[in-house]
Amino acid sequence: MRIRLDIAYDGTHFRGWARQPGLRTVQGTLEEALARIVGSAVQLVVAGRTDAGVHAVGQVAHVDLDDEQWARVETRHGRASHDPAGSLAGRMRGVLGAYPDVTVVRTSIAPEGFDARFSAVWRRYRYRLADDVAGYDPLRRANTTTHRGSLDVERMDAAAQTLIGLHDFAAYCKPREEATTIRTLLEYRWTRDAEGVLVAELKADAFCHSMVRALVGACAAVGEGRLDVADVVTLRDALARTSEFKVLAARGLTLTEVGYPADDLLAARAEQTRARRSIDG
């Protein structure tokens, strides 16, 4: 039985999503909680492996339960549950305890062909950056990066718009062996919210390692006048990492949503995504 889990977490005290020996991670914490319910070890597959310090309000994962594990989900205190898949979220929240920094928002039986990672068609992230215009809010310190001085949001937004499309983003990614850096950036905008905080909204078919924080760092350099608007494309097309801008801190970044196609297209999308991306499509 494949179960979909919708997850939210404050990444401040996690060493990222992926399970690592001896370190506290989101995956490890959730797998331990779920194993206590189903009676044996499980492995989660996630839509996007967030780095240390990155938050999520719209993370998605799936888990495959064998017959014995599913039987323990179907019954509780010797009684059959009327909605075993749906009630699993509440049981996991109970194991995680009061006021945890990770929670399971909902659980459900995954439709046929669903793969949390490979069926996804896009991921959306938000980045919060407070300059001197916004000031410092101690209540938002966990999910907002601060910047000394004032930033020009119009220049930042103009630079962001030039990066949209299908490109090789090697200059904005930390390289991983045999991993492509070709991505389709579908949306990238900068605005100020009601409190004056600079907010970036980014949406792509997928993001490579450190890509979002590098993209916002490049536009922040434009906003403070260290780079011209056109420079972000010049740097991108150079296909090489650069010291012309700083990769911004993880604390300001939140995964807000993962998009999936209609149920009858899930399997086909997963097969398509597994194929290596290329500029030609």
C-alpha cells in the first residue's frame, strides 16, 4: 500500500531532509515515528530533499507499506479504523508529541502511478529577505534572512525575469556527480510584502542543489548595485560557479508547494522525469 504524506517543518534544527547517521534529519524523525506505528522500518521518498535549515509548508513524500505494516495501520487498540490512511497523520502527530518542529498535515492512499519525487511537475519556493526598509522582526527570525542596507526591489525583479526559461543553471548550483543542472525556471518574482520584507517566489520543474539560494543571492547583489540586471544572465551562461555574489542563508527559504498532474498522468510523468533532462527537451 502506497501512502502519500503532506508534511510541514521548521528546518532550523534539522540537518536537512535526508537521513544521515548520527544526525537529526526530517526524514529520520518521520521514519522513526512511522516505524513505531507500523512495527518495522520504513523508507520515505520525498518530492524535494531540502538542505539544512530550509523549511517547508508543502512538502510531499510517499511510503510503501507491506501487508503486515498496513494491517497495523488498519487496526488500533484491536479495532478497525474507518479511515486508516487518513487517520495515520493524527497517529504520527501523536508520536511526534506536542509542539514538534515537524508535522504530518495529512495522509492518504496514493493514486495509482503516484511517485512523490518523479511524478511532480513543479516545486514552488518562497524566500524572505529583510533589509533596512523592513527592519528586524524577532518573531520571524527563524524564516527570514536579514540584509544590512536597502535593496532595490524593482531591479531585483527585473533581473529575476531574465532568468526564466529552460537553461543550464550550472553557475547557480552546487555540482553533484552525474546530476544534470538543466532546469526549467517557470516563475521568479520579487515583491515587498505589507511589512516591507522582500519576498521572492520561485517555481521550477525541479531545483538542483543550492539553486534557489544562489538565484536569490544573485538578485540581492543586483538590488544593492554590485551587479547589473544583465549580469545574472551573463553569469548563468558562463556555466561556472562564481564569487560575484553570495549564496544566501538557508533560514529564509521555504518549500511552499509541489504540483502534480491529474491522476491518470502520474505514471507517465514519473517515467518522463526519470529520463535525463537535456536542453533539447
